[in-house]
Amino acid sequence: TGSRWPTPQSSEVADIMQDLRSRSALLAYVAWSLFASTAAAAFGSDQGTSSAGPAGVPFGDGKWVPEPQKQKNIGNGSFERVGLRGSALNPTPVSPLMSTSMPASIRPNMSEDSSVPTSPTQLTTSVSQALMPLSAPMHTAAPMATAMPFPTLMPTVWFASQSWQLTAANAIPRMGRGINLGNTFDVPRDQSWGNPTAFAYTSRLVDMFWEKGFRNIRIPVTWGDTFDASLARQVKEIVDYALAKGFYVTVNAHHEAWLKDHYTNTPYYNDRFGALWHGIATYFASTGDRLSFEILNEPEKAFGSWSEAGHPHPFDAHAIELTRAIMAVGHQAVRAVSPTRIVLVSPNGQANQATVGRVYPSLDTLPGGGYDPFVGVTVHTYDPWEFCGQDGHTNFFENVDALRNNLDYMFRAFETWQRRTNIPVHWGEYGVGRHHDQSERRSAMVLEYYRYSANRISSNAWSSSVWDDQNWFGIVHHFNWMHGLADAILGYW
């Protein structure tokens, strides 16, 4: 029917096309870096300084401040930066790597870095690697890195002295359709309502996921305000097991109420959150590049909530500023340890897909200013909540066609944003839950929601991880597949 999209391309063709797109982007990136290094030699560059945070990690003055910027309305409630000093669209006769008007707390330390091309020979090497055969290794492990100054806002050609490896743009299509290991490691330490965390239990689930056909696992983890090595050991055990089977894996900071309820972009919170991610990144520093980090699950409350009294709306300008700030704190902490680890950042309003255009209207609003090819965005959808929520009703839609039309409207708006920004996207959660009547989740309406959503996402070469809490939103329960939902998610149109 007219509402259905064609069957996606085979994975082999999709991989080749994505490689070609990635290489084209890299060539453009190298050209910009050549301009930057030439201009820097002509005009000079001033060196920023930063104070040391926990464990010697530079956190500046503890407060992340975005570069002053102009904005223009580009419709649909979104804005785009214009007049960005030193950008490829508007180069000005100042150092393209650094502006003296930039706050010292976010200026990168311009110390020596062997990954930055310093000669035409190195730049030629970058171009050669961009044009390497398509048969190059797909999963070369990311090289170990010592502490690196951050945030990284200058244009760095990461490939100048490194072998081919995954970036956000070419990893996400390979991640495919996945599933959450929910209500497990994300249960707060002082509570016990979740699923077992023992390796014997979680590894059996991982085996089931792989045999069924899922190819990525999102592992939510609630850490609290300090890094916990014992928790990290448990998480790493299942991460390593999943990677060995061939999965792509995402680890995050999940509930973190200590941060979401009160965040103010001050040293008290930034130093703690930065130290947390520095600890996580260090613990997993030697893990392969199919592991990605999601900085903060579902920013809400202080970052913007839909209906909670005492908290700003997600479209509030200050809430958006705080959301970008906390993502930058986590990103720079990871980059101090792992320059090439894939990092996923979220919009606010519980990572709702509808807020992404406000929080990240363009590449240069991402951490790294658009110059970090290892950054992507992750979003969630439980829209409409009256249908998807645990107290929702299947008869919210008159028929399956009405359901498809509603989803089509949502995805079309999102596709417009993504094609304009070219930001890599992972859908970290979606699903339908029922608290009182699980039989509704066997209905044709719910099965079509899962089937349509999974296929529409993959038709855009985006990855996804369906939410599975083994309960209200369960895909698995007591090691049994529930209601035919997994078959709907993994089946094609």
C-alpha cells in the first residue's frame, strides 16, 4: 500500500554505500583541515588553558559555556547557527582553530597531538586512507590513547596516523536491529526491583538475543554520582561476552536522579559527572570499537520535562542549554581517555524524538562542534503515549491504517531533520507496554506498531534497540519470547 516503504537493501549493498558516503565526508574533512592548518600558520593561534579536575582531567572552570552564536529560524521551530567564526561556511581572518573571544573553559589545549596533520605528507596519508579498498578490515580495534585535552573543538583528522576504524556514521548502519537489557544494571543500587544481574542469567539472555537475530544490545547502567569498580566489573563481563558473539554494545548512564533532578551547570555537578565518565572510559579503554557510550539516558526535569511542576518545558532555552552542557561534559571526559570511542548524546524531554531539532539543529551544536566524526545522537519514542504507555489503550487508534498514518507523520518530520543535518542516529528505545492487560500486546495493532517502527527506522539506515524490561514492555519473559513481538521487530515488509 501507499503507506509502506520498500524492503531495505541487502546488508552488503548498504555497507558499501555507507562506506562510500563516509569516505566522501572524510575527504571533505581533510580539505577543511588543510585550510585550517594553512590559516593557522598564517594568522597564528592562541593557546587556551584549563584547570585540572578530578584525576588530573581538565574541566576548565567547571562550567560549560557555548560559544556566542547568532541563529536564524529555519522553520518547524528549529534554528541554525550562522556566522560561526572559523567555520567552513564563514571563514574569517582569525585563527580558524581558536578564537580569543571563546571562553577559556572550553578552549582546547593546543598541545602536541600526533593525530593532527602537521605536514602535507600527513595530509596525503589521510587522503590515501580515505580511498583505501572497500575490503579493508571492518572492526579494527580502536588504538589505546593517553589522556587528551578536551573538549575537542578544533578540526582534527583522526585518520592521519591510524588504521581504518568505525565512526558513528558507518557504525550505526551496521548495528542494525537490537534490544535493551533493561531493568537489570539500571536499577539504583539501593533498590531491588529489577532482573538478576548474575552472569549466568544475563549471558543466557544474550545467547537468546543473538540466536533470534538481534545484532546490538543496549545495556542501561545506573552508576550514581561516583564510579563503582565492582559494578563496572559486572557490566564489563557481559559486555565482553556480547562483543565476542558479534554484537555491537552500548553502555550508558541511565536513571541518575542525582543529576537530572538538580543540574545547574556548576562545578559541583560537572566535576562529578566528568569524573564518572572518565572512570567508565578508563575502565573500558582497551575494549574494541563496537562498544559505544551513551552519555545520559533521557535527560529530564532540570533538563526539561513535559508536565512536571517546577521544571522547565523541553523547548525552554535554558533547558536546552543545560542539555548541551551536560553532554559536552561527558563527551570531553571520554575524549580525555578515548579519542575515537563512539559517543551518543540525547536531546531532552526524556530523549524524545520530537525535541531533537531544538537541541541539535545542526552538526555544530553537537559536542565537538561538528568536528568529531565519532559522535551521534540517540532518541526514544513512545508516541503517542496514550497508545504506547503502560496504561495506554489499543483502541486509541480506530484501525491499523490510522496507526500507520500517525507513525508516518512522526517519522517524516524526523527524517526531514536528519537529512538536513546528516547527524548519525540510533533509536535507543521504543515499545508498547501494558500494566494490567498483557493480552493487548498480542493484538494485530501492537504487532504492527513494532513491525512498522523497526522497518521504518532501518529503511533509513538507522539502528535501533527495542525496549525490553522483561515485564510491562517485555520482549522476553522467563526466557520465553512474548506475544510474537520479536518476530514482528525482526521481520521485513
